Amino acid sequence: MREFTSPPPTLPPPVGGLADVIFQHAEDDPLHVALGRKDEHGNWRDVTCAEFRDEVLALAKGLLAQGVRFGDRVAIMSRTRYEWTLLDFALWTIGAQVVPVYPTSSAEQCFWMLYDAEVSAAVVEHEDHAMTVATVIDRLPWLRRLWQLDSGAVRELYDAGAHIGDDVVHRHRKAVTPDSVATVIYTSGTTGRPKGCVLSHGNFMYEADTVLGRWDPVFRGRKGDEAATLLFLPLAHVFGRMVEVAAVRGKVRFGHQPQLNAAALLPDLQVFRPTFVLAVPYVFEKVFDAARRKAEEEGRGGPFEKAVEVAVKYADAVEAKAWGIGPGPSAGLRMQHQFFDKLVYSKVRAAMGGRIRNAMSGGSAMDRRLGLFFAGAGVQIYEGYGLTESTAAATANPPGRTRYGTVGQPVPGVTVHIADDGEVRLNGGNVFQGYLNDPKATDETLHDGWLATGDLGFLDEDGYLTITGRKKEILVTSGGKSLSPGVLEERVRDHPLVAQCIVVGNDRPYVAALVTLDQEAVEHWLRMCGKPGMTAAQLVLDADLEREVRRAVVAANTLVSRAEAIRTFRILAQPFTEEHGLLTPSLKLKRKAIEKAYADEVEALYRG
């Protein structure tokens, strides 16, 4: 199949701007709990629709009092926290445009985004961020204001706008239309300097309302459960931003968690008890790996692996029945599944708060087996696909019709077309307006309303999309063999000891790989093997570890032809990090930077 269109949503066309819903909800249901936020003691407290409306209004007044005007661009550099959502809606209320900046951005990255967007004001989280901006402030002629959240910026703005009347704010709000620019989100820059994606209020309203309408059963969970989610994705990323907007528009209670690590995230999941989460595959991998390590440490590694097999077989049988190609789980499999639900699966769900029965995953590909495990364990993961340029999700697996290993069908009203060269192209109301100050890049990406994604993929007979790689990441060996490295890298990463894998081989005689290790998993493995205390230098030379990684490489090679297989690999002592410029903020590999940084290691793969 070359093209597939999902029927358009049965929704009224967007009107006004994103902030209007804040005021509408406060009028319709002022006591409804809109958000949860942590107080100074770390305890969660409720924020009603009326309370949130009042805070947005007060902050909007303060921003006007401090000189922010309709159409101005204001940067936010912060981790995911309540104040970001407050600022987003306050700025949208007065027609300002938000420019999100990753909190880990370097001074030069900050400079480029703030300069290119002609940002007139910026909000940073803490002193380190303020110092980062300060080092380049002499090159930012338009920047007039800088506020710091941890130094009382919100209270300062409340006080500054206390004399301004509500009517002044509402005049600004009513001037916002669906075509007004809501935000300029810069791409991650895997292939060059980041480009500013111009997204309108209408883009976000279309995307959020479409997702809410089609996937409402996913968000609501069990009958009687009030929909709730914990947002731990970075709000500087379009996926996190879409979750924020959809939660507010859908009256879904949500809270913010700024740290994407198990030590901080799991306790908040226990207390906040969301009914669903939206995350990247990395989060689900970490939950699974933590459950496996705990079972092994308790001497129950064997039963856990058996439980995994049962969950995968059970979900696979359920999927086959849904598609009319199988009878469903056998009686024996159902009994095994029921047994392990009490022993294993219930504990996995409890670790995620106990109420989660559904989740959505995007940002990168999820392994089919991992998706089947979670479904078998009682947490249905709906994998999707999208870009910043498509305001997040362009496709997703629909409720009741999941096809594991694919990224689903187009969201309602979106068309997916596969070009002659295999490139995925998109058309719909969620497609962006273009790149800021870059008409050449816009013309190269937008063709008569069609977004050229740069991703390669194919549609099956039911319109489900599978992504196979990136056009710019195709490797061509010196023997003329072309391959997409993603499928090999993902399979190597399936091994619990592997953190990252990058496949090399462009203009080389064969394919090879560099592999980094998951530190938590390695420490656990060393304890289980009776080898505690090994240094990183000793570890990469350990024969037992080498055999474990080789197993992962052999498993990956079964997916490709001999000419495409990884012939040799090298284990690195340190992971690829964003701080060293080797990962994007969304954890994607910067291939050219990695190959340059590890040029000696790559050369060593081809000696002899």
C-alpha cells in the first residue's frame, strides 16, 4: 500500500487560541481538579480549574506589565515543572510565542535559538541556566528581560501586574486565532544546526482534540477512574508539549516530574497513581529491567523469565484473535497467565502506581517483544510516530486494534504517503507552518502541504505504518551494500547490559559497531557473577562480558543478510552523553559526532 488516510475527526474546527479552554473550564466547572503540584515539603496538592485560571490571569498581567506584547517570543529554559505549564498558558493568553530550550543546552545552543528567534525575554529555572544565558547575552540584541524561577520569578510577575485590569488581558486573548503562532520548537539537530519549527494554536488544538477523541478509552482507564497522568517528558520536546495541551483540554488531572530516572520517578508514580502515561520506549525498558534485576536479586530470575514468556505468548495470542487469525489464548496459557499475574505482573503494575492499564509510546521505535510483555502484564502500550513538524503524533495504534511492532495507522484526518524512494510523507491539520527564517529548508520539507519526514517506512494492507530507518542514516559499504543501521542497533540494545549501540560501515569493507553499557545493569550483573569492584577499564576487557555482548550481536545479525551483519564490535568504557555532544536532548545518537569522537576506536575495528 502506498497511501492511507484515516477518516477526519468528527470535531468542530478549532477557534480562538489554546488559552481559551482555561477560562471556559473555570467557568463551567470551577472546582474540578485540573492539576496536581508539589508543595515546598514535597507533598502533592490539588489545583482546581478556578485556581489555575486565576494564576494564569495574574501571570499574564505581570508579563504585560513587564513589556511582553502580542507576537513577542519568550524563551523558557527549565525542566518539566508546574511553572512551565503556567507560563505556557499565560503567554498564550496574551498572544506571545513560546520558545522552549532544553535545560541541558550549551551556551552556544542557547545563543543560536534565542538569536534566531529574536527572543525578547527569557525565563530560566535556576542560577546555572541564568549563567549560561549570561555568557552569550552580549550577542542577543533583542533580549530585554530575564527571570529566574527559583528566585521567585512567578511572585515577582504577579506583583508587577497587580494594577492591570482583567479586560486588558482578555483583549489580547480574543485577538488570538488558530493561525496565530503558539510556539517555535527547535529540532534536535542530529544532522546540523537546529531549525525552528513554527507551530500554530490550530496545530496543537487539532492534534490534542483528535488524540483525545480517538483514544479517550486509553486515558480513562477502568470505569469510574478519574483520568490522570504524570508528565515526565521534557516540555521542551513536542511530545511533552502535546501531552500538556491535551491534558488541559481534556480535563485530565496531571502533575509534573522533572527527573526521568527510576529513583525519582517510581516514588511519584506510587503517590500520584496515574491511570495512563505517555512516554518514550526508554522508560518502559527501565521499568522492565528494574523488575528483572529485582527478581534475580531475590533468587527468582527463572520464574521471572518464565513469566515474561507467558506474557508475550498470551498477548501474541490475544492480538492474533483480534485480527481473526487465531483462536486466542489456550486454556493452559490462560491458567499460566493467571498464576503469573499474582506472582509477577501485579508487581510490575504496582511499581507504576497500580492504576495504569494503558500507555502511549513515541519518540523512537519500541521492540515488539517489549510491547507484548507489557500487554500480557496488563499494561497496553499504544505505539505511535510523529515529528516536531507534525505536532507530535501522526500515527498511532488504535484502541482494540494494536499491531505490535508497527506505529499504527494515521491519526484521524491525516494521510500517510510512501514516496517512490520509500520516504514517509504526511498531510493533515497537525503539519507545521514551516521553519523560522529558513525558506530554503521549508521548501525542501513542505511540498504542497505534504511534509517530507526524512524517515523510511512502509504501509501494510491495513494502513499500519512501520518505520525502517532514516534516509540520511543509510550506510553504504565499500562493496556497495546499503543498509539501515536502526534495526541492528535496536536489537543489540535489547540485551539488558547494553545501553547504546552505533553501527558503522559507511565506505568500509564490512559493518561493525560500538557498544556502551548500562551502568545499573552491569553493577547488578557483576554482583550476580561474583565480580564486584571491577573498574571500567577492566570491565571492557572481561571475557564473560564480551560473550554477553556477542550474544546480543549474534541475535541482531539473524535479522539481516550476511553482507549486512555486524562482523566485529568494541565495548566502550563510557556511554554517549548529551554533555559531550554525542546525544540530542531527546537521546538520539549524533552519528557524525560519535564517529569523530571515537575515530581511533572505529579505525581499530578495521585493522588487520
